[in-house]
Amino acid sequence: MPDISEKKSVHCHSCPAWKQSTFHTLSEIQLNDLQVNKTSFEYHRGAHLNQKGNPANGAYCIGSGQAKIIWPEVDGKESIVKIVSPGDMTGYRCLFSEDTFRATAVALGSIRGCFIPKEHFNGLLKDDHQFNFEILKRMGNELKLAEKRLHSFCQKNVRERLAEALLILKESCGVQQDDRWVLDIQLTREEISAWIGSAKETVVRSLSDMKDEKVIEQEGLHIVLLNIQALRQIAGLTE
């Protein structure tokens, strides 16, 4: 079993991703009330935050670390539909349909955040128009990204999709070091393959080609982006 621990909630002001979260518009009174009602967690790699088929009893807000959102395995292979990073939420859309969780969120490394019960989350939606607006903006952005992802699958080859995925990771978990960007995320080659919809061997070959071209390099467990403009050209994102 994955190592999971839950503890007394951390105040939103102490969260490194508070400004990126949906809760940054709440008043001090609302934040104090939220602290009483939510639960903080710390999960380790492989732990499940929400599981497909379980009752949608709340939302998970990510404070640090990342998780992959996966659909059930088909022929022994998982499909990664999204990667969530600090400031993101998972499981919250299922609260609107009063459905079970439609996918499973799995920690990609050490991950911390808070679980907000369904009743409290829905209470904020009912009473706070600004919070409502923030949720709608978040859903709109997620829909836009889903549409872009669908376009990539339909129009781009593996090398182009891989370059685009690396640029997405740069925005969500990239750490700039001079003119390099270190991707602070633990993704295996299998997980990258499941995310961009390709065979592992093709991803390994494409990454090797990018290394030879001095576009990226490997630094321990992390991929380092050396040439952002070249990645954009490969991904077909230049004007």
C-alpha cells in the first residue's frame, strides 16, 4: 500500500500555491472557515488521491508536487489524460454531476495539498459569486487545453506531441536556471508515452534525437530544456 498521511489542515496563507489556487479570492473569514472544514494530506508516489468509481465526496487542491489523471487500463496500458500541478484541483468537476469519480489521480512523487469536502465546496459555490467565477474560469481553461490536446492527437506526430508536452511541463513545473529549464517532475518514459499516446520505444528514440540536437539533456531523474525556441519549432508553435 502507498504511504499516505492525513493531518490537521494547513492555512491557505501558508500554502506555496495559494495565489494560483481557486481559493485566493476568499475573504479572511471564509479562509478561516475553510481551514476548519478541510483536511491537509501528504501522499507519496503511487498513492491514489481520488479513485474512479468511488463517490465524489470532495475536491483535492494541490499545494506542491504533481499527480497524473488516468483512465482505466486497456490491454494492460494506462491512459494519462492530464497532469495536475500546484494550484490545480482534481475531482471537483464530478461534484457538479453528483457522480462517482470518472478517473483516478495518482501521485507522481511527494505531493501535498488539501481535501475540501463536497458540502463545504458546494456551500462556497452557492454563497460566493467570485468563487463561482473562478471555478468557471478554471473549467474554461481546462476545456481549452483539452481541445488543444485533441488537435495535437489528430494533427501532430509523436515528435511534435512530445515537444509540446515538454513545453506544457515547463509552464507547470519548470525551474529556470540561467538559460535552462529543469522540469521538476518525476515522469518515467512509460508515463510520458501514456500521456502523449505513443509507444515507449518511439518516445525514447525521440528524446534521444532531441539530446543529440542539444535541445534537451538528462540530469539525474529530470529532463532539462536547453533550447525553448527549438522545442517550439518542433512542436509547430512558431508563427
